[in-house]
Amino acid sequence: MTVPNALTLFRIILIPIFAVAFYLPIPQSYVITAALFGLAGLTDWLDGYLARRLGQTTALGAFLDPVADKLMVAVALAVLIERFHVWWFTLPAVIIIGREIVISALREWMAELGKRTSVAVSWLGKVKTTAQIVAIIGLLLVPPGRYPLLDGLNLVLLYVAAILTLWSMVMYLKAAWPELRENN
């Protein structure tokens, strides 16, 4: 077990803890869930950095890291959809979750063709992930309606994340388009 893989497993273990914390009937649940999600975001960055820095990249880590990321984001957005329960919040959340499913399937399919590197994570994917993390932390941290200006800012950040999400999906699909067009 490498340190990066341990951090990724820790992030996966945080998911049910995060979900339980979200529903705690205490005012601090907002801060607790934002902190847990922030910790997950930090371990996402740290495990990748350490894997490269220490030369500890593994097949297990390459598989688990994106799974942990997608699960944490999807669970956070799912509980936030419940919190806000309005279409203008649900729309960007569904775009983000839907994109993650499409790109995961695309990467799996491209890997079967031996062309996984043509849909490898790009700089845009990293910017998209950062925007999602910042937006979700803000949405978790601030109780809806308490600070309307922050509510608006956090929603704008979520829409920015959704736009970056769509943009990165288009880039991945464009890279895979020659294979998708092929008649086999």
C-alpha cells in the first residue's frame, strides 16, 4: 500500500462520513461537510502529487483516484440538490454528474481500443475539478438564504464549473471522434 493509494482510500472512506455529517441536525453541519469536502479535495491533489513525486503510481491508484473523485462530487451534488430543490440548481449539478458518466464510459471504451492516452486528463480537466471543488465547498459552507450575496456567488461558481465541465467533455469527445466515427 503506497501513501497515494492510502490517501485515495481515505477519500473513499470520507464519502459516507460526509453524507452522515450533511444530515446532522446541528448548525455546525455546514462547516463540517464543507471541511470534509475540502479535505477530500486536498487529498485528491496530494495523492496525485505524491504518486508522481515519489514514483508511486500504481494501476490501483490509476483506477481508484478518478472513482473517488467522481463519487465524492456526485454525492456532494446529490445532497445539495436536495438542499436547494430548485431547477436552477439541479441543472448545473446534473450537467456535472452526467459529464462524469459520459467521460468515464468514453475512457473505458478508449482503453479497450488501446487508445486511452488520447482521452487522458488535460489541464482543462484540472481547472474544471478546481472550479467544482471551490463551488461545492462554498455551497456546503453557507446555509441557503443566510447570505444571499454568497448564495449568488456560489451558484455562479457552480455554473462556471458546469460550463468548464461541458467544455472539457467536448474536448474529450473531439479527441475521441475519429474512433467514434469508425465503422467496425
